[in-house]
Amino acid sequence: MRIAILSDIHDHVWNLADALIGVQNTKTMVVCGDLCSPFIVAQLAEGFSNPIHIVFGNNDGDLYRITNIAGRYDNVSLQGEFYQGELGGKRFAVNHYNNIALPLADSGAYDVVCYGHNHIFKIESRGDALLINPGTIMGYEPVGRKNIPPTLVIYDTESGAAEGYYLVKGAQGATGKLMPYERNT
């Protein structure tokens, strides 16, 4: 099963439109928080028809409306601040924060641990777990106050491969084109 992993959208509807086109060949989606506005839930649900698992981040302020909109879509599952479950035969844990993700990966209880928050793309092995930060759909690194490539990860449960991608921007709008992104920081 191919799983799209996204984080830190921060209302960037244009990059999200590209990402949604680019991940149409995946079977489920995991979002590691910071959607920001409630309307992002509708864009996710209408742009990706397969199951979507969402955890909240620190910038998801209007949880009432996010929850209300998510309730309109059968393919969206809000998981609160933490998700654990089996996807494609792999034990997943998903939250927004790296300081929570690291001990989860080290615990040995999960095959894959996903997080976001710091906007830094990273895929690494920690013991028996694969630790994935898909980076940011927004394409901005707030600590350095600089634009960075908008990134996401596609994880294949059968092969165990996690591949990073950045979004290729088109002059005339969403292209959905994804290019391999290998940077680990």
C-alpha cells in the first residue's frame, strides 16, 4: 500500500492543490498537523477520495469548525493529537511534534512514526522504526525565515521504502508534478 504523508499545510491552498494531484496513485493519506484553517479539510477531502487520517498541530486553532467540516466527509478521520493504528500491515504512530516522535520511534512499538512541526524534511531509521518528517507543504522554514521546497513523502508498506518529493510549480497553476527530494538535514 502506498501512503502519502503530508504536514504543515498552513493554508497554502496552491501547494496543496499540486500535492493532491501528485498523490492520486496512493491508497491513503496521513496529515501530521497544521492544516490551519477549516477550509483545508474540504480541499483535502475533495481532492483525495481515499482515506485521510489527520492529527492536530499547534496552529489548528478552530477545532470546532475543522471537526464540523471533517464530519461531512466519509474519507476523513480526525485523530486528535495522536494516531496509532495499522496501515498496510505496518504499525503507525502519528503526531505533530518531533520531541514526541523521537521517543515513540525509540520505543520499538511502531514500524513507522510520522511527525511535522519544524518544517524540516527528514527520513531516518531509529532502531526498528522508520521516522518520517515529510517537511512542509507550505514551503517555508520559520526559524531561518526562508522559502524552502514544499515537500511530502510517499511510503510503500510492501517494500518499506519512503521516498521524499518536492512540488514542481507551474507558471499556470497546479501541475501535480513531484520530483524526488533526497535531502536529509
